[in-house]
Amino acid sequence: MRTGAETVLRRLPWLFALQYFFVATLAPTRELAQRAGARLASPVIQRLVAQHRPDVIVSTYPGATEVLGRMRAAGRLAVPAVSAITDLAALRYWAHPGIDAHLIIHAESRAEVAQIAGSSHPIAHARGMVRAAFEDPPAREAARAALGLDPQTPLVLVSGGGWGVGRLDEAVDAALRDPSAPNVACLCGSNDKLRARLTRRGEPRLHAVPFTDRMVEWMAAADVLIHSTAGLTMLEAQLCGTHAISYGWGHGHIRVNNRAYERFGLAHVAAKRKELTALLPRLLREERPRHDPPYASLPAAADVVLAASGSAPQSTATSPTTIQTPPPGV
């Protein structure tokens, strides 16, 4: 599943859009897909639960959330289940009436979750679904110095998620042509071909970065993020006060998320290269945006999970067991 998804996202985006239409948008085929997924995956989840005996299950993958919700609603799963939602919109598989609590990274997602799952269980806008370093990111100049960049030169960060998906070459070209002559860093993820292609340019202002765990420094160092796959990366930009532009992969659920970013004013969206080229100079001149409400004031996701499990929020007696599902790569 992981290998197939990576291939489709990189090379056949039209196929992903078609798949998304039938699996998530068209009601009859969506119901068929949901029933088939639950039938195939329920026995596996039951075996894992028997093996690990968890107090609570936290799903970070919408396909798993859908199965867990159906199992809870049908009485085939005695363990409470929590959904950790890391998209802004297109939440049909992220939310389910059978789930005991939903964690959201944007308050604006609450209405859609309630529409799908109802409001009888908690829907919590919470912190704790990004690395703790994002709660107190470094200053821009300090982050640039730590990365070996000129602290005074603007930085445009280009990202396509862990798999390096989207029209990243076009985003790099648009940033390099900006009249303010910024440095440009492209986070290539596991896309080695992209990294090699960018490195061959020999452009001194261009940094082709392999898969990295220094996201908080890169995000804090940047004036503008150009990102193709929505999700947590857009929240990380908000927390670092970095202008965010969604560009380069507007298919399927990303198209729905892009409309929501524009509707709620949470990020900019550029559908075409000329729109991106026109937008960049303005954002490079503007002051840093602020995250509202302050992230530190939000309830901790861990407290919501412990409450769903029946444990007191202050309890630290039990260490969680993580059952990892294949990420969608976006």
C-alpha cells in the first residue's frame, strides 16, 4: 500500500484524484470501500489489541480511523479509540461517530468533524501533534545561523512532504527569480532524483536538503514556505510565524484543503506558476503572521487521550504502545 501510494502521488496524480472521487466523494462507492476496508482490517486490529492489550488506541491514519470507528459502533472493539486529525478539511475518513474523541489541529475543522461524527464525543483543538520544539521555535536569525545561512538574507522554503511530491522544480524557479534574491532551500525528503537534479544546477543560493529531522530550524529560518501537500507542515509554518503558500499538488483532498485554507484565511493558495510568482514578493515584504489562539494555551492532546482511556490526566503510570500504520506520505 505504501509503495503504491508513493508511486501514484509522484507520477500519476490524475489517478489519485479519480481514486479520491470514488473512495471519498461518491456516496455509493465510498460506502462500499468503507465496508470492504472494515471487513479486511478488523481481524488484524483484533489480533493487535489481543497482543498489546492497550488502554486506548490513537489513530493517525484516516483509513485506520474509519475501521476503528465502525468496530466501536458495532460493539466489536472494547478499547476506546481516538482520532488524531492532521488535515484541515476533507475529513470523511478522519472522523466517525464511533470514535470516542477527535483531536484537531485547527479550530476551523470542528464544524466538519461534528457534521460527520456528531457532537456527543469530545472534539478537542489540541497541542502536541507536532514536535515539542515548535512550541518555542528559535528566532529567525538564530535558526539561519544554526543552518549555516546568512542571517540577513531572506529564505524561501520549498517542501513536498516526506516523499518530495509536487511541482517543486517550478516552485524553486519562482523563488530564485524573486527580485529580493532570497536563498532557496528545497526539502527533498526521500526523493533522491529531485535532490540530484537540483544539485546539478550549481546555483549557490539553492540548497537541496535530503530527508531531515531539523524541520523546526528550517521552518523558523524561512520567511515563506511553499508546500504542496497540506497537513501538519502548514501548522508548523503558522507556529514559526512563516507565511505559507499551498502550491504544486492540488489534487483530491488537497484541493478541498486548499479551498478551506483560503476560506478561513489560514494560508495562501497559488494554482498556477504566475500566481506564485506574483505572490512571493509581497509575502517576503510582509511582517510575520501570528498563530491565534496562542498554541501554548491549547489543551494537551495527551490529556484528551488519557481522559478517553479512563485514566486521570495527571497519570504517568502507563506508557503508550504505538501501532504504526503506513503514512499516506502527504
